[in-house]
Amino acid sequence: MTRLIFASLSLLGGGGGLTKAQAGDTAVPAYGAIHAAGNVANHPDPSLRYRVVFETMRAAPDPAQINPSLERAARFMNLLAADGIHPAIGDVVAMVYGPATPSVLSDAAYRVRFGRDNPNTGLLRALRKAGVTIEVCSYALAGQKIERDAVADGVQIDLSAMVTLANLQLRGWAVIH
């Protein structure tokens, strides 16, 4: 029987930082800041294969702000990179749905909806460059009346966040809420 794995950043040292974190040791520059800290437990383990999906369903409190859940994914990637760990492309997924769905709009579509460029555009690009797959739920798009062509380039449209999350968990991905 497959066991569902739930992870939290606190188990991976997310709240304490890393002893070797230095400028330049980042996977997602300019996003997901980390800090150096001594005498902390649960550093990233280089013997593990980090296959993680971020449930990205919270929206920023203001449409001019970066989505905090996407920034958490960047912090996770930076925490791993600071200890010399770089997950394979596609091993880290940000599954976007619910109130977070507009975070993956193209700048043009975001301007129509919110009167400004999407503040997440640079972050989405940086996450993809670091190997993170950004996926959005087609049901969330429909629920928010967002057309497929309004989604930013490089964002994969999935049938359903529920199906994606179940599939990834059953294949061994840890879920970070």
C-alpha cells in the first residue's frame, strides 16, 4: 500500500536557515530568500531524491504582491541549493488552483483583470529555470473564468488539481501545503 507523505518546511530546516547559505548559493535568484543559521537540525539530505509538490492555492492579499506560496517553492529550492542539492527538472511541482489561479496569468491578461502586470511573471520564469514545473487546474481556470490562452507561457494546464495531487502522491511525491 502506498503511503501518503506530507512534508513541511519546518522538517527540512525552513524556519532555521542553513549554516552554509551564502550569496550565490541560490537556485531561484531574487526570490525565496534564505538566511544562515548555526546549530539547526534537519538539513537537506543529499542522499534523498527530492520529489515535492507545492499545493499553491493561497493568493497574495493584494494583486500587486507576489504569491506567497510560489515564493515558498523558491525558498525550498534555495534551501536545497545552499546545501548543494539540485532536484531533477520536474521533481518539484507547483500545483496552482483556487484563489491562487490568477497568479499564472500572462501580463496582458493580468492587466485586463487587475490593471497592472502580473507581479509573479519573473518568479514564474525563475522557478521554471530552476527546474520547477508550474501546473494549473483547468477546473480552477473555468471557475475563475480564465481562458486557456490567458495563462502565462510555460505553465502546464492539468485536468484537475485533485487528480494531479493524487497522481503525484501515489508516485511518491511529498506534498507541502
